[in-house]
Amino acid sequence: MDIEGLIRALPKVEQHIHIVGATRPETLLWLLDEEGKSHKSFKTVADIRRFFQYRDFPHFINIYKTVFRCITREDQFERITYEMLEDDARCNVRYVEASFSAPDHVRQGLDYALMLDAINEGVRQAHQDFGIECNLRIDLVRNYGPDVGVQVLDWIENKNDNIVSIDIGGSEEKFPPKPFACVYQRAKEMGLHLVAHAGEAAGPESVWDAINHLNVERIGHGVTASRDSELVDYLLKRDVTIEMCPTSNLRTGAVPSLQEHPIRTFFDKGIRVTVNTDDPSMFNTNMNNEYLQLHQQLNFGIPELFMLSLNALDSSFLSETQKVQMRKSFIKEYRRLTGALCNL
Ligand SMILES: [Zn+2]
């Protein structure tokens, strides 16, 4: 089997993928069509691909807002979620933690509980058809402030179908982590895991704050942490996992090139890094491509890529029993694929 075949066949876990950002371009056209919103600029998939070119991170956020506003009914989440998991399953992803930015849609007049039901129907069908597992992380969306974060926790308390964690995404440079400290404390008391986007569009201070004030277990992106060697040591010492999204970072300008992406340095230092797509449709990527890019641009060999899979599994929010079971099956599959004795 050639290297691309091996990469396709490696069992994988995706920790950082936004449901809206996984909306296929064809499905976006369907959403526009359903509401009679057909726009003369968006007739084909190529039109959508052209639209998904970003000048910088704020421009990406603006386009993301345009996309989420195309979802006008709760039941549309079923198809979007199912297709997101179908695309991941095609890359041999076995488990996904998908981010759902609930307040974005509630502010558009959609009902939280109905959206969650539709998402979970998509999850159920994808599990039935592809065997893929999926849990949810709820993005409080930092732009709305901590008061909305508190409301979101109230929603979660009333309906917590397979929600394993909270997160804050959105405009990081304008809305730092610290004001969300109380919200995160309450989420922890509710038994939720804690994740924050940090160090993507703001400097290392944002990562320091997410660790020290929000007590997060995982950081989404963490790219700018590489500018602060003390912080890199601290991430290692605190055993914080960094969910890295190389293609996303290239497309939004967080890194100038994939060769300069810090995932290689972090990995070599022993920090637990994982690789993810973030918004696969909006960045025209998938998990196979992320692994392939790491191989081609940053010299990750197959054993190292498999280590990234295990990192994602070990730092996932599955139960310990589920992790042990999945780890066994991953190692068995890796041995079969590589034909090598695996002493992992
Ligand atoms: Zn993200």
C-alpha cells in the first residue's frame, strides 16, 4: 500500500469540527433554494468555493455568519450533521466531537431543543450507516458575552443529549477568555469538559488566560503559543492538549505557510497535539488531506501520524472504557496495515 493509501486507511478521531463549517457546498445551495433565496452569485459549487476565499480571520468570520444564516429551519441540521459524519467516515474517522454554536441559531429564531433533536437524528443515522460515533461540544460564541454563556448552560441543563463539553469560538481578538471564568466554573460543576479556542487570532496571552482563568483541558488552535517558550513549557507541564487545524490556519492567515505551522515543534516537544479540519467545507479539506499535508509539508511519518490519532483518542471526552476499547481496535488495525510489530 502506498503512503496515501495508508493515510486513508489509518483509523482517526476528529476533536475539532464545526457543524456549520462542514456544510457541503451542494447543501448550501439546497439551503438557499429551500428558502427561495437563490442568489445570482451562487448558482454552482464553484461559486461557493470562490466565496470561501478569505483575506484574514475577521473576513472568515463574516463569511461564516453568512453561511449560518442560511440555516432557517431546525430540521435542516439533520442533513448537515449526517453529511458531516459521512465525510468524516470516508476518511476512516471513527469518533467525532462536533462543535455546535447554538446561540448563533437561537438568535435567528430557531429552537435549541429542536435543533439538538435534528442533530442527534443525523448522528443516529450516520452511526447506523457508517458505524461512526459522535458527541457534541457547545460553543458559547464569545461575541455574545458571558451572560449568553450562562443562558446556554441553562439550555444544556434542560437538554443534554450527548453534550460532553463547552467551548468559546468567535472573534478572539475582541473578546478575550477571562470574563467567561464563572461560566466555565459552573460548566465544570455540571460535569462538562472544558475547551476554548485560543491562540488563533490573538497572541499567547489569550492561551495563558484560557488555561489560567477557564481551566481548560484542551485548546483549539493554540498557534500563537509558539511565540512564547515559557507558555510552550507550561502547556507541556499542565498536560493541555492542542487541537490543531493546519489548513484552517493557512486559509485564515494564522500561519504564512504549512511549513511554518507549529504542530511539528509542539509534537517534537512532547505536547499532546491532535489534527483536525475545523470547517472542512469552508476550507476545502478533510481529515485525509490534513494527514497528507503533515506528511508532505512537515515530514510526519506514518507512525507519527498514527500517534496523532491516538493523541486525539486519549484526550477525547469518551469514557475510559470506550477509550480502552477503541484504542485496542486502532492498534490492531495499525498493525494489520503496517504489518509491523507495534509497541505503542
Ligand atoms: Zn474552530
